[in-house]
Amino acid sequence: MSQQSSKKIVLPRDVSPDHVLGLLEVLHTMGGLTDSMYVGDAVHENIQVLPKAIDVAEALGLIKTHKGNLQLTELGKRVARSDPKSIKKLLRNAISNIEPLAEIASTLKEKKRMTVEEFDAIIGKYYPGNVEEARKNVLIWGAFLHLFVMDEEDEEILPI
């Protein structure tokens, strides 16, 4: 599982895989180490989203932060250089610090499937009052990482 942060976080509702991968690409292009101020200028990202994307990347073990600087970890460098299939595998193995992805993956590993109601209950624990918006983003992450998908009838969540 390579270098992984011990910092557990809740996946922000507005941070997509593209935000995290864009951050890694910029850091990689800048040599793997730079002041976070320059990253913001380079990614042209919403000022509210960039710090959250940094937190997710750090929890995934892709970057380290120190005194305002961002540095790619070995895992972050591998992800930045990898093809899409490899990226998904590397990131899938790094989700243990990202909730509710870790809890959903663990539940699916144990039960092999869950109802949408069970899925929404897990989402509701982490995003009270924002289940719909959060559900969409968590499903995007689940599908992107090839962890889980919602079935065609929108009744169950299934592992991939």
C-alpha cells in the first residue's frame, strides 16, 4: 500500500477524482515540490476546492504538506506517471483514510452487496442533511476507482 497518511478525512462533497489528479499533474509538472500558492495559480481551481483536494491527496498518501509546500510522495509520483488503469488500482489501494469510501468498501467486501437504503444510511452518517449531493460524488469515486456501482434498477450497490 506504499506511503499512506494516518490522517483520516471525510471525502468533501465537491472534490472529484479530477480535482485530485489535476493537483498531482500540476505538482508533477512543477518537479514534485512547490509552494501551494503556485499550485493554486497553475490549476485555476476554485479557492474553496483546492484546499479540500490537497486534504484528500494527503489522506490518500499522494502528497505531503510542510510549511505551505506540497511534495509528491513516492505513491504520488507513481500515480502521476501511470496510465488510467494503473491509477485506479493504486488509488483503490489507498482509500483506507477516506470516509465513507473505506466503510462502504469494507461493508461490500463483507456482505458482497448493499441496498441503496444501507448505502444512504452510511452516507447520512458522514453528510447529515446532504445525502443526495454526497451520494452522487461518492458514487463517482466508487465507479472511478472500480470499487462499487449502483445497479441498473437503482436498488443495490455492488462491488466491481
